[in-house]
Amino acid sequence: MHEQNINYFSYLLRVWKDSVDGEWHASLQDVVSGECHHYPTLYELYVSLWDLTNENVNHPERSPFEPFKQQYARKIE
């Protein structure tokens, strides 16, 4: 089994909607291990990627929405 470098990740990203007015869903498949993760919303995908790339960084106040401009942000209830 290959050991993955923590400074580089390679995934196959898939995004889809179940209907025209439906929520976007996503999956990430690790190209090295083949492991696949499914996300019911793009927000959850983003949070997962944010966590993955910031897991060893000390952030006093964590806000996954920071990189999004308001026009793209969607309130999750």
C-alpha cells in the first residue's frame, strides 16, 4: 500500500443533483486507496476539505464559510 504525502491529496470529485431543483451532492474518491466519501451537500464537502487541509493548523476561531462570498453561501437548517 502506498503512503500518502500529507502535503498532497488526489481525489476524483463527482457532483450531481437528483432533480432539477434538488440539492447538489458530492463524492470524493481517493485515487491512491480507492476509498470513497459521500456528501449530501456541497457545504459538507467544503467543511471536509477545509478540515483535511487545516488539521494541523492552530485556528483561534474556525469559520468554514470565510472563503465563500455571500452570494454563494447557503444557510443550512
